[in-house]
Amino acid sequence: MWRAAANLVFLTAAGWFDLRTRKIPVRLILAALAAAVAADLMLCLQDPSCLTDCLFSLLPGVFLLLLAFVTRGQIGCGDGLCLLISGLLTGSEKTCFELMTAAVLSAVYAAFLLIRKKRSADLIAFVPFLAAGAAAAIVFDAAKEGLFR
């Protein structure tokens, strides 16, 4: 659970920068990446079988980075890097849940902007939606474990 909380704190901080400047500081990404790799390294030293899950958890971030490359910057590389870190911290299942939730929420927001005929629909910060997806994943896990009874 602490890894999910750390992920939410990281994505909230990155989302704040993404909203304000449309850029995520490299220092924030490097610090979070170092912490996530260290946490996974300690986990894999205790249980070597978790290495495959660590590798699978990188796939959503790699997918988003490939989309950033294919779309020539229409999707920011920072979004993919944040999702890579999120994958290392929370695992592949929660990261996919975060990505799907973020995609739905950002699509609803984009539709709202289009209905209101705002031109700012061209530039939507995606990391805040990833943070919302991380929060939803925490709530979903808590509900699944019966913590709201």
C-alpha cells in the first residue's frame, strides 16, 4: 500500500507541474525513478520471481512512449516516463487500471472542452488524469479488501 501512496504523491507532484508548465522537471522524474528502481531491486533480491512482473509493469509506459514517438510529440514523453515509474511502483495490473481510467477521464474532459468550443483542447495535461487514476486504483483496492465496511 505504501508503494501506491508513493505513486500517488509522485503523480500529484508531476501533475501539478504538467498543469502549470506542460513540463515535468527532470529532477523529479530521476528522483522518483531512482526510488522506484531501488524499491524493486530490494523486492527482487528477496523474491527473484518478481523480476518478470517488474518487466511487465514497464509495458504501459513503453506503450505511451512509443505513442509519443509515433505522434511526434502530440503525447509528451513525460507522460510515458511517469507511467514507467508508476509501473515500477504499483505493478502492471494497477498501472493498466490507471492508464485506462486516465484515458476515459481525459476523453470526457476533451469532449467537455469541445462542447464549450475551447481551443485549449489542443493541449491537455495528461499526468493529472494519471494521478486521478492512481487515486481510483487505491480506492478500488480498498473497496476490494473491504476497508469501507
